[in-house]
Amino acid sequence: MNTSTSSSAPRPAASSQECAVSVRSLSKEFGTGANAFRALDDVSVDIRQNEFFTLLGPSGCGKTTLLRLIAGFEEPTAGEILLDGRDLSHMPPYQRPVNTVFQSYALFPHMTIRQNISFGLEMLGRPKDEIKRVTAEMLRLVRLDSMADRRINQISGGQQQRVALARALAPHPKVLLLDEPLSALDLQLRKEMQIELKRLQHDTGITFVFVTHDQDEALTMSDRIAVMSGGKILQIGTPREIYDKPQHRFVAGFIGEINLLPAEALGDHAYAVAGVGTLKSDEAFPTEKGGKVMLAVRPERITLSEPSDGTLPGVVTNVVYHGTDTIFHIRPADGLELRARSQNNSARRQSFATGDRIGWSVDPSSVSVLVDEAP
């Protein structure tokens, strides 16, 4: 099939006034010769001022390597990193106007919360009155002013995470880098901290670059997301764009649940799914008539009904109740199965059972046409 990636290329470079960080043709190899491993492969991306930008992907995709290159903990093999238009590619970490929050927090257990927050300012040689004022501001910002004199071993994991954030924010860096800082927290605390992180970013106006493999974190907090695989960025967009309009098969499968339907292009935005029928998509896709494509449809975008002339036929093979919604497994053709998600409310609740013959349909605006393979 046609695998042109023109539709998924990162956006054109913004001006230096709009960008906090510009990464241009950045590559990183570890090792040499036959043992060399390319962890990052010709990556370009612009991260805007005052933006919560997330690098999302599975382990080994290159997201942490990119973060470490921005921080200065690794040297690039090729390419450059600009901050406010200034090349930082070979500048040591301590000279870069960026701070990093690590997964382990790296707090000093023998110090109080107040002392941990003020430590970085002291190392920078800031005046004592400024250190006192900024430390007090940070304590209020992370809502720990009432326990400022407690030691680190006297507070919870979530509170430790706030201390690490406050310490990193205290020098007011231009960019704050966050390397999976929520992964050590339990589920409920992680969800609370997602909201807290977004609030902190909004209140401080600092650009956040956040690394995670958790799609829910990315969708919840981000202004934009870069989905990575194999050392490359496959797609950049808002959470809604990434979820509703994935452009690669990998992106579609990594973000949420998806139905993938092999199809043949008929022209005029119509696609034939073998043994099923014809689906239409609002998307223009660069393939000739007869070309093989992959269609992607989210389960909640499928509408179920009684069989009729205006729907495609199917049989319910399984019904799974999930409390807030129900998943219907549908077999529209031999060897093909779809999942349809329906909310369990009085207006939309579906009453189909296993073995029922049903009709199903999907709006053209909810059908994505994918590049079938990742680079």
C-alpha cells in the first residue's frame, strides 16, 4: 500500500519567539561499529513556550534519550538542540536553563522540606532574602507550607513528589523536564498528581516536557503529544487529534482501543472491507483506486441497531459489562471481529445479547485511514 508519511510529518518549525525548545535532525547512537545502536533517529520537533508537551511511547522508543539530550546528560551523535534560538547541543547540564525531575525524586533525606527546596538556590549563590522569598513561594505553590520543617522520611510519596517539583521549579527554569515522575505512585495518587502537575504548569508558565508510557497520563495533562516508536516521532498533535485521528497503525493501537479493518480504496473516500461492505472516511488519503489500506475505528464510534437497509450486518458473539459501559463483540464477516462500546445510561443503553443479529454503522468522520507500518 501507499505508505507516504507526508500527513504525519511534524509541523513546520515555529519561530524562535514561539518555541521554548527546537530539536533539529537529532540522532543518538550508543556503541560503535557493528555493535552500534541508534536510540534516536533524525528527530525534529518544536516545543512551544508555556506548553505541557508529552513524549509518549513504549519502553525503548527513544523518549527518555531525547529528554536526556535536552537536559545535557547525553551528547548527540548528530543534529542540534536550540533553546530560545541558542544552540545548547554541547553545553554542559549545569549551564542550561532547564531542570529535571526524575522518577526517583533524588531528595536529601537528612534535610527538611524547606531545606530541600532551597538547596538548589543556595548552590546557585542567590541572595539569602531571595532564597527565603522563593522557597516560601514554592511551598505555597505545592501546598506544603504547613509542613515545611518536616523531614523527607516523615512525609508520603505524593508529598515527596511535590517537594521534588518545588525544588526543580524554584530557580524558575525556562523548561522543566519530567522523566516518568508519577510511575512510583499508586493509582489514586497518580491521578491526583496528574491534575496537580497541570495546575503547576499553568500557574508557573514554565514549559513542561513530560516523558511517559501511560496513555491516560498523556491524554489527561498534555497540550500536545509526540508519539514515539523505534527512535522516531510518528505523530504530533493535541490529545484529541492523536486519539480521534491517528495517522499510523502503531499510534492507533497504542492509544486506547481500536478496530482495524483491512480494506481496498474505491475512490471518492469510499473503502471496501472484504465480506463486510463499504465504509466512508472524511480523510483524504494518498492512494490510488484499488490500493490496500487499513481503516481504524474506535469502539465507542460504532452505532448498534436492529438490522436495516441503512446498516451493515453482524452477529453479537460476546457481551462484556464494565459498569459505566458495555463492550459488544460483533462478527460482521468470517475471520473478522469488531468491538463496539456503549455507555450504560438510560438514553443509550443497548439490550443486545449473544447470538443476536444486529446492524452497525459508523460516521465517516470517525473512520481513520492509516499508514500501515511505523518507520
